[in-house]
Amino acid sequence: MTPRAVPPAVATLLRRADGELAAAAAAADPGDRFLHAHLAAIRSAAAVVALRGRPSPRSGARTVWEMLARVEPGLAPWSGYFASGARLRAAVDAGRSGEVAPSRADELMACAEDFRDEVAMLVDPDAGFSRQPRLALVPAAS
């Protein structure tokens, strides 16, 4: 099957999400990893909003997470999850990256990757996964 034509704005947002995921994967600092993973999720959510159309201002949806839940209710659980990280993200933005536990940063990055893949399949269900997984080769223990 031929993949569907993806609107340019949606494709751009998904590429930006991929860039943030790459930055998250390369970040040694948990705060930086959290920040980039959260930004990747925001870009992915914005791609869905761009695809489906922004809800009416009368809907009361102000954040990308509120808009996402309105335009694609099946992704509402993701909205709640990523919105719950907004305060911690604000702390990182304010220079308090030490507040992010490594396990929390890793969890958010894994979820942002899963969310991005789910969005890609929503954008073009016939394309499958649009990103190839990165395989980290670990040397065998001696």
C-alpha cells in the first residue's frame, strides 16, 4: 500500500519530536533527558492537533494536552500522563534539574517514544512504525 500524504506541518512536528527524542537519548543529565522527552511529547501532540484541527476557542481547551484530548479522545490517557509532568518540566526550565530522578526521566522518555509511535500510526496507519528502533549494543560480561 502507498503511504498516505502527510500534511507538511504534521510531518515537520513529527521530525521535531524525533529530534527531541534523539536529544533525550543523548542526554546524560536526567533533567535534560526529561526536558527533551517532554518536548518530544508536546511536538507529537501538536502533530495530532494539526492533523485533526484545533478545537474551537469556546471548547475551553488551552494547553496542547487539553486540545489533544478534545480532538482525539483515544489519546486522552496520554494527555493526562504528560500534563502531569508539566510542573516538573517547569522546575527543569527554571534550572532545578536536580529534582528529576533518573528513573523518572527514563520513564518519560520511554513513554514519549511510545506516544510518538502511536501518533505516527494515527497519522498514517498503513506506514507502520516510521522510526527504526535504536539498538544499543552492550558488550558481553566477561
